[in-house]
Amino acid sequence: MYPNWILQRAYLTPLRNALTYNEQTWTFQQLNELSIQRASQLTALGIKQGDRIAIMGPSKPALVIMIYACMHLQCEMVMLNRRLSQAEIAYQLEDSEAVVVLIADEDIEKLPSYVPHLLFSAIEKGTEASIEITKEWSLHQTTSIMYTSGTTGFPKGVRQTVGNHQASATSSVLNIGLQAEDAWLCAVPLFHISGFSILVRSLLYGNKVHLYDYFDVEAISQNIIDGDVTHMSVVAVTLERILHTLEQRKAQASSQFKLMLAGGGPVPVEYLKRAQALHLAVAQTYGMTETSSQTATLASEDAMSKIGSAGKPLFFNQIRIAEPNINGEGEICIRGPHVTPGYIGRFAQKSATIDGWLYTGDIGYLDDEGYLFVIDRRADLIISGGENIYPAEIENVLLTHPAVKEAGVCGIEDEEWGQVPIAFVVLKDQIQIDQLLAFCQKFLARYKIPKKIIITDELPRNGANKLLRRKLKQ
């Protein structure tokens, strides 16, 4: 048994600032008191300890307090992605068998009308019931459930336990260190593991969360310049927007800013070099929903000597490569206390691991010193005339062109070669497609050059801003 994170943190550092949003600040004691009040209101509305409930809302303090209230009640929280369609949400609610949806008023139109729900406003105005908050939690207790993005087939509801989250947070702090004044900027959705894990780390570490409900690149860049925050989590596309803004302003990151964790897929090396020029420390990290965030992260002292690597596995974690080819590239497999015990719903009987190892579906390799390099998703691999083509390799080349803002590559069927790559680009400046193809010819083998480049206004991304290559084909 381990202490209730919220009670323990409020006991240890009650007056330390815990959350900042739009110039408002809450201490850990205030968040604890508000979340206990909300838990008592949920109890009065019929929510029982241990119920599986779903929760949906923008990344605002009301959602944070509701999450903490559900933690106090030891509810299993199905974190709904507010960017999904009603049909996708309906599938997750049916599959999870959540008893009710706790939903922010502004999101009610996103919910199918027949679904039982409680509005945040109704909960906040409701009466309170007498409750006894559990002071200790079991490591095996499921805290959150998040549905994978469903690369193939139906999305799977992933269980994340107290032990999973705690192991992830502990491994992370052993890598990046901790000081009392640390402040983590959270501009990633709280329904995604990257955002949810920031809340968990705040409770365990006692650091402040600087919360945004959308990616405000101008304000975020100013926070980094002014040293208002010390850490931040990004994906490649949001990193590029910050880099572009800093470059446009001819500004650099404050010396108070310590580290930016970049996940959600390989980060172009060009971005990492631009970040270095701006004194912006960026560490690639590798993790997923099934591992409650990070599995491997590049240590800051290795940032330039191992540029492009996701680092070594964090302290409690293990990584191996299954069925490597002659270049050592194969499927990345993970083992550790942060790995999910399994799934719910239609995949409840599917084991998450084989002999303790989680097979990720990602392709990568370990170099001679044990550093992980993530190449691509196996599902996104293009096989053309027997040759393996990784979309990320082509995307990285396109992203080095000054006229290209974003790039996405997928494979399409071809009678002669089986598959061939095509590219979609979002431009910063006008350029001819022939010029882009000529640029690719300088850096890529002929069979890797896109057979077609399509200019578009935006690329399909999920709630965590990860590129959805499977939707490019549509």
C-alpha cells in the first residue's frame, strides 16, 4: 500500500504552489480541499468508490480538480479524447462500460445524447455527502484508462495503475533530477498520457504545473524566454513552432529553463540542431500509453553526442530488439513496472505482454553503447520492391527544406513495386513541387523519393499532435 498522492502532497508541502492557469494560482492544500469537496459532491450524486467513470473536458483547472476528486474516490477514469467524433466516443463508452460521463459544459455537444452524464457545473453546485477519503492506495489499483489511437482495428482501452504511474514518475526523476522551484509547462492534453503524467509527477515531486488549455505558441515561447517554467513536454510539430517563434524574435531560452522532453515519434535532427543554437535543451524521449509515459529518455549530457537517440531505458525499465535484421533494426520490446497489466472491454482477455515483454510495434535499434534509436512504426513501414522505406526518413529530409513547415509520408499500392511512398507537405513559403523532388534526390535513394508530393493546408493529427499517417491514405 502507498499513500494517497493528493493527501500526502498536501500534507508535505501544503502552501507550495501547485497549479497556475491564466494568472490564477492554487496551492497543493487548496487543490486537495477543492478535490475532496468535489468528491463529496460526486458521492451525493451516486458515484461510488471504485466506480468506472468517463471524464471529458478541456485542460483547465476544473478538469484537474475533477481528476483529483476521482482519484480520492479511487474511481477508474476513462479519459475521453475531446477531439474524437461522437461515434468514436460512443465506442469507447460502450467498450469501457463506464457508469457515467463527467463532462465540462462546453463539451456537451460532443457527447451522444443518450449517454448518462453529469455536467461539471451541476456537480460544482450540488450538495455534499459525508465521505471518508482512503489514505492508502494499492499499487495494483487502476487509476486511469486511455484508449490507444487505433492504428489498426478497434482502439484498445489501456489500464494504467497506481504502480505504473508511480514507477514512471520515479524513473523519470532519477534521470532529469528535481528541485523545489521546478515548474512544468503543460500544453499537451490531460486526456493523453503526456499530460496526465505531468499531473502525477506534480503530486509526487511537489512541483508546479503551468497549465494551458491550448497550444498558445506566443505565450509559451515568452514563458521559456522569461524563465517562468523549467520543463515542458512537446512533440515534433509543437517543438518546431516554438523554434520558429524564438528565431523570429531573435530570442533564446532563459537559463532558468532546464529541459524540453520531445516524444510522440522521432524528432528531426534538424530541429535538435536549431534548438541547440537557441540554448534550448531538448531530450528525445520514447514512451506510449501502455507504459504510462516515458520508457527511455536521453540524458542531458548525451544530448549532442547521441543526437537523434531516445536514450537509454530509465532506471527500472528494460528494452530489447526482437528479430533484428542485419542492421540490428527490429521491433522494440519493453519490460518494467511501468508496463500496463492489460486492457479492458473487448481486449480484456488479450495479454499486453509475452513473457513479460510488451511488443510495441515500433521499429528501432540499440547502438553499441545501448542507446535506443526509434526509426518508425511497423504499421507505417513501406515495402517497395522488397526494400524497407521508413516514412520518418523521408519526412526528415523534407523538413530540412526551408519552405516546408510540416511533412507526412505514407505508402500507396503500386502494381510494379507493391508500394511506393507519397508525401504531403504544409508550406511556410511558396515552392514548386519539382523543386522539392529535386531536393529529395540529393539526400535519398531513388526508391525512397516520393512518387507524388501533395501540398495541403494541414496534416491529420491526434489529440497529442502526433501525425496520423494512416489517415493520409484516405
